[in-house]
Amino acid sequence: MVSNSNDLFNIKGQVALITGGASGLGQYYTKALAMAGADVFIVSRTDKGWSETNKIVSAFGQKAEFMQQDITEDDAAKKIISSCIDKFGQLDILVNNAGVQIRNKILDFKDSDWLKVININLNALYFLSHEAAKVMAQQHSGKIINIGSMQSFRAGKFIFPYTASKHGVIGLTKAYADALAPEGIQVNAIAPGYIDTAMTKPLQEDKERNHEILAHIPENHWAAPSELMGTVIYLASKASNYVTGSTIAVDGGYLLR
């Protein structure tokens, strides 16, 4: 029970671990959590965006620590959680954001590309959630936020390992939510719709494809990355303490049509 409604979305004093949190949509998740009061521990394969992200976090009076790590390496999850605890002494929120997409025709798809997508999007998420849960269970509280996709619900004939992995993310979200609820841990997912990012520029510039996409979105526009920030704050805060196993589509109504 929350005694003060003014604190519903306040996560001051908490620590959030975000994979891929220094660039792309991940940087917006980082910004949102810092804005709500959390210190952040960011894991990424390269140091791209670190300097800019550090300035963003500092502007909100919060601390940022960075770890350069391939999340698919053996024992990466243990190293990441251990490093976060060493730096901050705690872990309250995990955002499994890092992901990859590879596109090809089905008969031309390489086995190695299938494994790369599954290892980053699904296997790494499983292992990192597992290690984070060990810490969260001891404190009997925690939030795990997984990042799904419209492909968590739909097909995707040129990105089928991505589709398979994002369907798997939603399944794991439900399974973890069920298993960890007795430990006071909530596990949920966000499924972003069509977001205006550098990665989606080719789609937006393809007049025919852009028209098809917009015709499928009741809101009739591509979302700004900032439109995802409120959802991640909600799922990270006590405002969502009775929400678990859910996937929130932030899609402008895309899935309605």
C-alpha cells in the first residue's frame, strides 16, 4: 500500500541497470530513470554514447557508471551484476534493452546470424534476469523490465529470428513474473511500436512503406523516442507494484488494426 501518492513515480535512491543504455532508445530509458531519481549502471558492447549519456544523467543530479561488456559472453551476467553491486552497493531495477535485428530472405539466412540474434535478444536477457533476481530476492523487492517489440505479436518474414526472440521475451516475462511474485519482484515488458529513430529512417523515407505503416497506426504518426519514457518510469516505480507479467504496447494503436 502506498501512503503518499506524490511518491508513486519517485525512484530516488534506487539503482537501475540498463543494457544498451547509452544510445538509441536505451538512452531514453536511461534519461527517464535518472529524471525519476535513479542512479544508473549502463552496460554496452562499445563506449558509443557514454560521454553524452553521462552528461544527461548528471544534469538530473544522478550518478552514472559504465561497463563495456559483450552480454553474450560466458559468465557475462555474473560479471555485470557483480560490477553493479561493487559500484553502487545495490540493484533495484533491471532494464533488458540491448538487442539486434538481422534481415534476410529465409533461404539465405545464415545459422550464425540466427544464433547471434537469439543469443543477444533472448539468452542474454534470461541469464541477466536470473542473476539480478538473486540479488532482488534477498531484498524482497525489484523491477525487471524487458523490451519486446511489435514482433512480439506479429510475424516478420525477413526477420524471423528477431520475431522468435521477441515472442520469447514475452514468454519469459510471464514465466519470471509468476516465479518471482512471491519474492516481491515485478516483471513486465514494453513493446515499442514504430519509433522515429536513426534505425527506422530508411522505412520512413520509403514513401510506400511509410504510407502503409501510418495507415496502420490510429494515432497517425511515428512516435518520438521520448514517448516511451513515461512507461518505463511507471514500470520501474511503486506505481506499478500490483502489475506483473504484463506487456505494455506503446504503439499509437498499431495492434488494433
